[in-house]
Amino acid sequence: MSGQSEANLELGLKVNLDSTRQILDILRNVNPGVRIVYPSSLAVYGPSSSDGDDDGGGGGKEGRELTTERIAPSPRSSYGAQKLICETLLNDFSRRGLLDARILRLPTVTVRPGKPTGAASSFASGIFREPLNGEKAILPVSKELEIWIASPRTVVRNLILAKDIPTERYAGRSRTVNLPGITVTVDEMLKALEKVGGQKALDLVEQRIDEGTETIVKSWPTRLDTSLAKSLGFVDDHPLEQTLQEYLEDYSKRS
């Protein structure tokens, strides 16, 4: 997870890099050429040049540069660096014919079920999940912050679609693809919470800024070019209110 990887470098290396390398080595030796769908992250990028200051974030949505797969990654977190190393290995193993990888750079997945995690983006689920279940949630970032998100249903559907993309569609190019998502501000997220859960749910969110979390999340791009993904058959995400309704249907105690 992004937050834990920043706080504990050795743990992050073991979980995100070493374990992945071991799995890939086993697969390429035991089952050469096997198809692999690897969930990577937008954290491999640094902030786009139009995301405001050198730390990213801030500003309105208009006139923003789209981050494409052709932009050289420049991660601003250990988690992003570790994911990028794994991407590089998968691309090289695929070039050699040792594996057949599909590398998907996921948006922040919102709303995740379960308990809060060590991810810097954990709040993006927590500010919905806990209030909709009648529990308090902490908001560690500013309300003006933008974030690139996608619903669990959309992400799962695209992960499944990835396994069936013919290898020849990747001929001569990277296996890396930006998955579709939507750009929202934290303020828009809170308004969606109020619309679905009412003022009672909104009142359960307490803003308590954590500079470490905000710095990591601000380093991620917020507007991505997904034309390659769409050309390969991946599907777009839907409005945030629909995602919240899906969460209530799938996971909420009230469902």
C-alpha cells in the first residue's frame, strides 16, 4: 500500500517488489508464456506539468494536460517506484516471450469494501464506506484536491476483459494501459455522499489534514488519456452517485 510503503521502505519492497518478482520467476519457469493480468497504479506517474505547482494538485479541471502512456513515469512515492519496477520486468519478460502480460494502471478504486488500509488513498473509500454504515470517517486532505477514481464494478470488469485481449494487439509496444476513470474533487465526493446518504452521513466526516497523505495523493495525475484502453475494448466508468448506490447494493449493512 502507498502509505505503508512510504512509512516502511523495507516492508514495501518485500510486499510490492520482492514477492512479485518471486511469483514471476516461478511462472516463467514452470509455465512459460502464461498470460498475466497485473494491476499497476497511476502512482507510477508524477504530477502532470499542468497540475499546478511542483507537488501537483490544486486548480480547476479546464485546460489540463492529459497523462498518456507515452509520458515517462516519474513516481514521487516508494509505492509508485516499486510498481514501476514490476511493470518494467513484465514488459521485458513479455518481449522475451517468457510471459504474456497485461499491465493495467488502475485509478483509485472507490468504494472499496472492508476496513481502512495503509494506502494513502484509503480515505477515498473511507469517507463513503464508514458514513454509509453509520460510522465516523477522517478526511486527511483538502476538499479542493482532485483524484482519478473508478468504481469496483468497472475495475473488475476491465480486469476480466484484459485476459481476453489478443497478444497481437500489443505487437511492438508496451503492455501498459491506463484504465478508464473519472476526475472528481473531494468536495464533489462529499456532495455525492450527502446526496446518497443525507446530511446525517455527511456529518460523520471529520476533516483532519495529514500533510504526508496529501503530498502523496497530490503527486498522482488527475486527468488521464484512456484512448488506448478504449481501442482495446475496456469500458468507461459511470457517475459517482451510481457507484455509491452499487456499494449499498453490494456491501452496505443497510442493503
